[in-house]
Amino acid sequence: MLLMRTDHVPVLANELVAVLDPRAGEVAVDATFGAGGHSREIAEKLGPDGLLVAIDRDPEARERYDELASEMPCQTRFIEASFAEALAELAREGLPVDLIWFDLGVSSMQIDTPERGFSYSADAPLDMRMDPSEGITAAEIVAEWDERRLARTFREYGEERYATRSHAQSCANANVAQLKRRRSSLRS
């Protein structure tokens, strides 16, 4: 497995700690663990009686968690799942949670790792899956979906309100064999 860079600095970490105001002995849930930057900051405040639950669906996040867990000054637990699945699991267990936060979106580590297929600047495989072992790749979507479905997807999920069937047609007309391998085949 190719590990993503971990020299990531979490965004608004001090502000998050100030807003959540973690205290010793509390249970905190990082619903999007990533590289664990926010978790490290919160764990400092939880102390040995506190619990930090780290959630992430990206298998590489588990590896980063394993590296950090022994350094955490509190009890820790990792759940490899989407945050919706993991939070449902915690609710079924009846775990009382004091703090929870979500750092939503694609991480800079995923963008900076061309093999993950999120980069706009690197000529790399067109993948774009949060968990590379699950589901269909972006290349398969572009190659297999019809223009209407692509245009609707670009508008609704890509926040590209001016996406038209002609944009989707451009993607559909790309060399499919090349498309399955490289992002550069989408250039017009």
C-alpha cells in the first residue's frame, strides 16, 4: 500500500479545540481522522481517563492511527468505516459521546498523492475513491455512464451548475482505454 504524506497541518486546530473545549475524562469522536492532526490536539486535553474514537474509511488512515495511538495521552479506538456506519455502531453500543467533529471533504494528503486520483495537476489514474477497495472508479463512471447522467452528476454533486450534456459528451468521447489509466485524457 502506498502511504500518503503525513506532514499535514490540520486546518483551524486551535479554533476547534477552543470551540469544543475538551476536558479530562470525556469521550471524543473524530469522525474524519485523516492524519490525526485534530485528534492529537484534542487527546492532549482528554487525559488518561478520556477516550478518543477515531473514524475513517480510508485504509491509509488506519495505518496513521496505528503509528499515533501509542503516543496519545488518552485511551483510543479506531473504526474503519464511513462516519455514518461508525456513528450508528457507537449508538448501538450506547457509548456516551461528549464531543464530535467532522473535517469534511477531500484531504490535501489525498490530493497530494497522485495514485489516489484526486489531483487536478498530476497525470495519474482517474480513481477518486475515499476507500480504494470500494465501489466504482471515476474512470469507470466517465466511461460507462450516459451524457445525461454525467451532466446531472456534475451539476448536483460537482457543484458545476453550468454543466451540460456537451461537457458530459466531451468526457464520453475521450479515449476510453486511455481514460481508465490517466486523468490527462479528459483535457479538451
